[in-house]
Amino acid sequence: MDLYIPLKRFFGFNKFKGLQKQVIKSILANENTFVIMPTGGGKSMCYQLPALMLGGTAVVVSPLIALMDDQVKSLKSKGIRASAVTSARSFREIDILLNNAALGAFDFLYVSPERIQTPLFKERFKQMPVNLIVVDEAHCISEWGHDFRPSYLNIQSLRDARPTIPIMALTATATQRVKDDIIEALSLNNPYIHEVSFY
């Protein structure tokens, strides 16, 4: 499979960075994937390219509105359909957005871990053409991580609702204890682990 054609088409790049190509191949092979890569190492490309190649909607769980807004803005600037479910939106706006998502209106839907627990999101998630579940800043799932957020433990419900969809966990740094927690909490059975050295 030639990954360079979609890389050029969607993002305008001619080559991959570091382990990006191997990571993308593992997602395209429907494997659960765990990526530990320093900030600036190109983590976003690891899920964005395979999600676009698979068709459907990638649901990306992210902890910060600013991060989500940046990603949505960047994708939209490339003509890629993206949106975010955040507390900045009214219930009515979220209702319409999730209706559209259920109809396949987005390539990427960003959502906070708190939002995935709402009855509205749970119901619409079952109807979405989901191709990939992405957990950004995955260290937040572990109480041993430096940013523990209990709401991250809710991500397992997405996994339960769509057990055949591959899941990708991304983090910039993780001790062995945190890695083990992430693998267990997300039921990443025998995941492909891609770890980029900081040196």
C-alpha cells in the first residue's frame, strides 16, 4: 500500500517523520496501537492519515478545549471535515452536531472525556460510522500519571459500545506503571507499542 499518495493529497507532505509510517500501518491493519512520542514528534498524523484512508469518522478524546480547537482549525484549513463537542456549545448546538455526526458529516469528531458520558453522546455514538477511537494525552487515564483525570476512565464505555473498532492511545511520556495502566484501562489487548526515544 502506497501511503505517500494520501500523505501528499491530504497534508501536502512528501515523507513521514520517525515511526509515523509503522504506526499508520498498524491502524490500517485494525490493530490496537499505543504511541509514546515526544511533543512535536508528529503524533496527530499517526491517527489523522489512517482515519482519512479508512473513511468514516474518527472519534478523538482530548482533555483540553484549546487543543481540540487547534486541531479542528488545522484540519478545516486543509478541507477536512472536523468538529468538536465542548462545553462552549449549547445543548441545542451539541444535539445538532451529534445528529450530523451520526449521519457521517465529519471525518474527525473531538470530544472531552466528560462529554462522552452524557446520554445524548452515548446514544449518537452508537449510530456514528466510527472507524477509529483515539485517546490523546492517554497518561490522564492513570492515577500515576502527572495529569490524572477520573473522567478518562469513562473511555472504556466507547470500547464496550464498539468492540471491533481499533483504538489508539497517544502520549508524550509515560513510566512503565502508567503504560500498564493505559493498556489495562483501555483493554488494549496485545497492542502494537511504538515508543520514540527522547534522545
